Amino acid sequence: MLKGGTIIRLIDVVLIILLGFLGITDFEVKSQIKLPSFIESTQREINQQFIFLIIKNEKQFELLDGQNIIKEIEGISALEDIIVQLNNVFLQNYKQMILVIEPNIETMIQTTVDVMDICEKYQIPKSLSYSQIELN
């Protein structure tokens, strides 16, 4: 007998054993899948409000609520304190503050990065005003 015939018989025996195990195996599903359901939320809806931060230079900043000036700030550490306080006030009133950063054309990029790091540190949503940024 050829060697190929022996291999075919071995494969045949393995398949028969495999089918035997499949025949005696219990295939009962023992897990429960939870399907999504409609749940009415008791939480208040959070409104978003845009606050504009104008970076005048490396140490001078201005916070605006639309056209109204909220505060003029001197120094990055003072800015950090005021942003955190303002964000807490918004959260207490069920509002989400989104800080729109508008750097001056002559402002160093590092200052903008520092402001973005503050937002990242306190998980404050942020956005850059691309209309104010010009890359040459």
C-alpha cells in the first residue's frame, strides 16, 4: 500500500473521532446577552457655552463671553486659576464651557500650547480659532 493511503486513513479516523466528540458535546448557551433598552434619563441636559480666550502676548490674556469681556488676565498661572474657577461655575449651572483659543499672530506658539495643556490637565473642552491663525 502507498504512503498516501495511510495518511488518508489517519485523517479519516481523526475526523470520525472529532465528529464523535461533537456528537456527545452539550451545546447549551450559558451566557446572557443584554440587549440595549430605552431608559429615561433623570439627569439634566448639559448646555454648551463658548468662552473665547484671546492670547494677546506671552503674559496677557483676555476672556470673552461673546462680545462681553469677562476678565483681563496677567500671567499663565493666574489664567489657570481663573479657567478652573470659571469651569466649576459652569458645571454647577449644568453648562459645559468650551474654551475657544484665539492666539494673536505675534504670540509665541509655546503660549498657545501652555493654554492647551491647562485645558487638557483639567479636561476642559477646547478649540482653536483657525480663522485667527495664519501660517506663512
